[in-house]
Amino acid sequence: MLNIILFGPPGAGKGTQSDRLIKKYNLVHFSTGDILRGEIKKQSKLGLEAKKNIDKGELVPDSVVISMISEKIDENKTAKGFIFDGFPRTTPQAEALDKLLAEKGTEINVMLALEVEKDELVKRLLNRGKDSGRTDDQDISIIENRIKVYLSETAPLTEYYARQGKFYGVEGIGTVDEIFEKLTFVTDKF
Ligand code: AMP
């Protein structure tokens, strides 16, 4: 299996690059953000609860996203590999993911981290908010909070994977093709 974490702050381009990587390697894509937005659309209990956090730019509780991912892994027993996009976002999530994959006899091969400066992220998110209708992309204070939460709770995960020799940082500036080429230069080795 090829199991990739596509990592980076909000607005780094994880979704765009995930779409390309899935096609190239025939992987199953899990975006916790997309799954949560689906739950909000369905107005499920989980979705309505998560919306309270999402609307403030805070993280949804670990237990919620971990059980969502666990379910998705179980539903895809014949997958050639997974791309995790927007997950893990905290150390307990990373530890839970390692455990879930180990139970399946597999592991994360690589964390690809898209690196983009804050001013550029804010610009991209506000632009995306105009098209996507995502309310968390339309409000500067929510955006600022998401970036702050990323820096305090999520960014330390680069150390977690670096300790396992799995961290690769890639500059997330340039055309979609240029960035994709840099990512696949790493993933082609697996
Ligand atoms: P995203 O689409 O990845 O930017 O996620 C949108 C929002 O969903 C985030 O700001 C969080 O509130 C929530 N979310 C998505 N993934 C996670 C996660 N792994 N852990 C906690 N909250 C998450």
C-alpha cells in the first residue's frame, strides 16, 4: 500500500494536489473537512455538533474525527492506499492513525507538507470563499484563528513524522503542475 499524509495549513493546496495524486496512484482519498461538510449538509447530529467548532475556526474533537477515519478505513479493505488530507491535525490523531493502520498491517509511508506563507494563505482562502460558499473561508477572523490553531496544534506533527523519517517539506508556491511534480518526485520512490 501507499499511504500518504498531505499536510499543510488551510489554503496550502492540499485538496487540489490530492485530486491529482489519487488519479496517479489510484488511491482512496479521505478529507475529514469534506466528510464533516457532508454531515453538515445532511444535518446529522454529528454535523450540527461539528458546525459549532468549524464556524469558529476551531478543531472538532479528536474522538469525532478519529472514529470517522476508522470507519472509512474499514469500508475500504481492498484499497491500494490512502491519502489523508486534513487529518491528522493533533498528536492524539496521529497516534490513533498509526494504531489503526498497524491493525491493518500497514503504515504511513510519507508525510508531504506543503509550505506556504501566511499572507498568501489568507489571500487564497478569501478568494476560495467567494466561489466555494464556505463560510469559514469568508471571515478574516475565522481564517486567522484556523491558522493560529494550525500553528499551535497541527504544525508540531511535522516533528512527529520527522522522528519516523517520514517528513518531506515541499514549497507550495508555483503552478499546480510544478507543485505536483515536486510531490511525485518523492512519492515515485515508494
Ligand atoms: P478543512 O476542510 O480541512 O480546512 O477543515 C475545515 C474544518 O473542519 C476545520 O477548520 C476544522 O474545524 C474541521 N476539521 C477538519 N479536519 C479536522 C481534524 N482532522 N481534526 C479536527 N477538526 C477538523
